[in-house]
Amino acid sequence: MAPVLGRSEIIKLINSNPPLIEDYVDLKYQLQPSGFDLSLAEIRRFRTEGRIDFSNKDRIIAGTFSLNFNEKGYIKLNKGVYLVIFNEKINLPKNILAIGFPRSTLLRCGVTMNSAVWDPGYSGRGRSLMIVFNPHGVIFTKNARIMQLIFMKVEGDVGMGYKGIYRGEE
């Protein structure tokens, strides 16, 4: 297994050009011993089906709509599946990949998150799937820390790095 980057390496990369992480809320709270907590910018519900094929020629991304936080910055989510968008923009160099995990507080509240691999060369404001299992729901505040990204060094050549349609997503 490739080494996971620690706090000091993450700080070096945040201070590089382009920065590993941009648009974070508060480095003091988000920087962890071996990762970085991503914070909640937006929550979306699914409104249409998607289509997935082998070559992506017939791919259709499922349609979504945004849910609103109340005037105090809270939102209650009922049991169900949601798409979340993070505040932070991630700029992965070609020798680093990231993997996201739900923060343990989410699990203790009956919520989990799923995330794909963040490939070397990816740059953008990522999205992840949130699943609320708690039959009573859960309340989030805007900017809540919800997912921890860990960063790993990639050994060997990755070619051009990530060049897919999600590069540069906002």
C-alpha cells in the first residue's frame, strides 16, 4: 500500500501552486493528522434516472435539484439518498490520489457517505453520495464537516492523469 500523506505533507501541498485544497472553511478544524475534512456546501435530491454504459457513449447523469438550508443555516434530511457537493476545490497532482470516508460522527447518527477514487490529476469541487439510514432523519448545518479525504502517493507513471468529464466541475 502506498504511503498516506500526513499533516505536514498536506500543508506543503496546500501551500503549493496550484494548492492541493482551495476554498476551505477553517484549516484549524479541517486539517487532520492524516487527512482533510471536507465541508458541506450543497445537498441535492435525485429527480431523474441515470444511464451507465461501458464506453460512456450513452451515459446520462441523473438529474438533481438543490435543497435549501433554512434561515438559521440548518437542513433536516429524512431517510433517503442525497448527492452532496463540497465547499472545497481539490487539485490533485499526478502523483497523488485521494479516497474519501465518512466522518465517524455521521456513522454515529445513522448516516454514511460513498465516494469514488479521486484520481491523480483531478481538479474540481467533488460530489459524493450521502445515505441517511436513521429513520428519524438528521440535521446538518451549512459547512458541516462530513467527509475525510486521505491522500496517497502513487508509484509509477499515471500517464496524462485524470482527463474525464468531471475535471474542473464546480
